[in-house]
Amino acid sequence: MSIKSEENFIKVFLEFVEVWIHQTVYLKNIYPRSIFMKKKKYRTPVLMSVQPWVNEYIVKTLSSIEDYVRSSEPELRRIVLVLSEGDLVKEKVILELDLKSIMKNIAAVDEYLVQLELSFVSLILRMNQVLSDMKPTNTELQWWIELETTEMAALQLSKSLDWGVASSSSTSSSTGSIIPVMGVDRPIKLQLYIETFGA
């Protein structure tokens, strides 16, 4: 893969992750609707936060992910947006990917990243449908981003931002459901789904 293609991939991928985070936070009604403005990404209208402290967290998180993705041996399996009520996790919106296969195959399959951008648009639109159809919560939610990776990669990530080990006992119950949102296998393999946990 050429450096130029890799640069294009990383930029487009991180833009997608940014849009995915903003859209999820908007659709889950975590903040007042007034802090979101309509913008166009991939020639599609999306809602993005204009609140400085919300955006600062997102930018720092994306910057940390970018530094890691540009490292020599990145191992990133899932990016998880966690929604909790107090100390109990209620939902996880999960973006599952195989970063190595994406970085090896993308330039040869989709030189101009058209299929990749179309896949991202499809994922965002489908996520909007699924989250809009879910029962809204009447309680105040908190959110944060988690990454699933290897232990060695977690050590590397901990140097760039306040990443720590996620608690596996943070869910409200041992039973939950998985709501599939969408998966794409061209030009890359990427899957988006939601885990919900009962009260």
C-alpha cells in the first residue's frame, strides 16, 4: 500500500468514527438537541456537536486512536461507545473491525475510497434507523469510548491518553441482547451492533 493511500484511508476512517460518535450521542439524547448542528459528511446530512468540552473529548480520543493506527503494529478490534446510568452500563454501541486487513487490502480494492465512503454512509444511515426505533431512556446517561485491543497495544495506548482497563463487571446484568445494525464486507469487513443490558 502506498503512503498516500494509507493517509487517505486513515483520514476517511477517523472521520467516520467521529461522525459515528456524534450521531450516537445525538440519537441517545445525552445532551440537549441545541448543542448539535447539521453538517454534511460524505454528502449526507449528519448532526455534530458544537459544545467545546464534548468536542474536546472526541478530538482527544480520535487523536489517540490516530497515533495508535499510525504506529508500526496496530491491533484494534473494536471501538465501543458505552452508555451508562450511574455505575451500570445500559448499552454498548460497537464498531467491530479488523484494522490489519483494512490497511492491507483497501488500496488495491478501492483506490479512490469510493466504496469505503459508501459503506460508511450506509452504516451511519442504518444506525440512525436502529437507534431511532429503540425505546428512549428517561434517565440521564453518561458515555465514554473504549477500545478492544491486545495487552501490548493497550500499554502503547495508555501513553497517549488516559486509557485504562475497562471493568468487565460494569453491566447492569449478566443477560442482555445484541441488536445487529449492519455489516459490510466490501471493500472492508466492518460490523456495527448494539449490546443492551436489562435492569
